[in-house]
Amino acid sequence: MSLLDTLNITYPIIQAPMAGATTPELAATVSNFGGLGSLGSGMTAPNVLTSQISTIKSLTDRPFMVNLMVLSEQESTTFDTEIPAWLSQYYQDNNIEIALPERPAQSFAEQLQVLYDNPVPVASFTFGIISAEQVQRLQSLGTRVIGTANHPLEAKAWADIGADAVCVQGVEAGGHRGGWLPQSASDPLVLLTLIAQTRACTDIPLIAAGGIMTGQDIKAVQAAGAELAQMGTAFLTTDQCGINDTYKQALLDASHSRRSSETRLTRLFSGKLARGLLNDYLRDFAQFESADELPPYPQLNAMSKSMRAHASKNMDAEHQSLWAGQGVTLVKQESTFELLERLVKTL
């Protein structure tokens, strides 16, 4: 059975589950069109997640996906390091009050319980791997399970615990890297190489992610061995995406050569490698990128939140995390429906 049949979708298009950017309306529109709409819920409180799932179910009777970030209870509750001196100085220099939350991240266990209590058609996971027992429990509720991998060994690990598919995320992808093994950070692979190497070690169905912007790109990754394409950056500038106008304009400016379209992998915003547009924050603090004392994710993510919120409020693109993939020059200002129609015309 093909992955299209397994997921019960018409087109080989998954709208990437981008935390902080995806909305129930975006996910439902993609699903109603025949793709797989997704909700990036890794930073969403359990009660809000429950409400958002209900909203999507009210907007579509088609399959959709919810994505969670796999974090241990210690990772999500612990602040065991200080705010870096350079970041603290930035707050002081710019008169920004530091407002640290009680905990750096939501409870993964509580979020996962929401998916047990309110089953969804598809659940995907990033930043780590769940247990075989958790995979089986979700599947027993009618939920298809998709893992995320930046390295063939991660894909094989998901296959070994019975996942229905794996999203292989090439180094071209925008936003956070989804892998967890040291190899995925030390030797990042471009998408086509990652697909080929993963195909050589497992026959689990593959979803390709990273720099996919057009129908031709979708056909290329299918020819390489993936069944479906997961696209994020292309959806960021559509009408139903939830990013702020300053972020959206920065992406459009990059596509029209009004600002640099250079992207960079960085840990400076969150403590975990992620790709975004180069801006003043990344330039000004580049010297601290490889600092041993750089707090890990999700601690640094929580520490930089006040800066990012202040920048968003003040329409300052230079101190926001402008997550985007290497295909950013191809973004367009259009409706979600228009993007989808444009993609399927060339499939």
C-alpha cells in the first residue's frame, strides 16, 4: 500500500508542522484540498492543543497531522544554567525586561496524553524518538505515526519501533533540525543524499523535507525514493500562516532581492540547530555560536523569548528568529489555496 493510501490523501504534499507558524485554518485548508495539513504543537499548552484539534475537526473531515517535540521531563522543567552574559547585556542595553517562564518547555507527556484522549489521524514527532509501546498505543487508536530523521540511523530507529513512515529532513530545511543522534549534527546530509542512504538501510516509507518549493521539486524527491514531500517555507508567506507581518515581509524581501536571502544554521536563538535568514542578531553574536557554555534547548529558547517578543512588537526583523529553508527565494505572497493549485498543476 502506498503512503498516499495509508494516510488517505490525494496529493503527495504535507504542509510542514511549523511550531508558532501553523494554524488550524492552514492545516484544514491543506487537508480539504487533498494534501496533509499539519499543526506544529511542540510549544502548545495541552489545553490549547485540545481546543485546536477540535477546531481542525470542525473545519475538515479529512486527515490531518499533529506534531510534537520529544523532550524528557527534566529537559522541559529544568533551568540549570544562567542566561549568557552577552544576551543579558543585550536586554540591559535595550531596556527589555527578562520574563523567564516557570519551565522552559511544555510537558511532552501531557501533550502526548492529549493525543491519547483526542485521537488524531496522524501524529509526527521531532527532536527525539518515542517508545515502541507509545507507537503501538497511538496506532491502536487509529493514529498513523511518523518520525523525523536527519540521519539514516535515526530513520532506521523509527522503522525498528514500528512507525508508519519517516520524514527525512535534509540540511536545506528551514527551522529546527529534527534529529537527536550526534551524527545528525556532526555530518549533516543534503536531502537527496539522505534519501539515498536511508533507502539503503530501511524500506520504511519516506517523506522528504528540505528546500522543496515547486511541483518539480516534489517529483525529484519522489524519483529519488521518497513517496511524499513535506513543505514548510513555501507556506510561510501564504494568507493562513500565523507568522507576524514583519517576519513574512522579511521572507518576501529575500525573494525579491530587497534583503539578503542567505540562510544559516544556528544555535543562538534556541540552543538547538535551526536554519533561518541571516540577520543582525546572528551577525552581532556569531562569536558565541560555538561557545561551550551556550545553554541547550529548550533553555536558551526560553531565555531569548523576551527578545523575540520585543522585536515582534516593534516590527524589528533583525532580532526575530526568521526560520526559512534554502528555497526562500521562491516564496510568493499568495493564498494557501493558490499555492496548492500551483503545486499540483505540475505533478
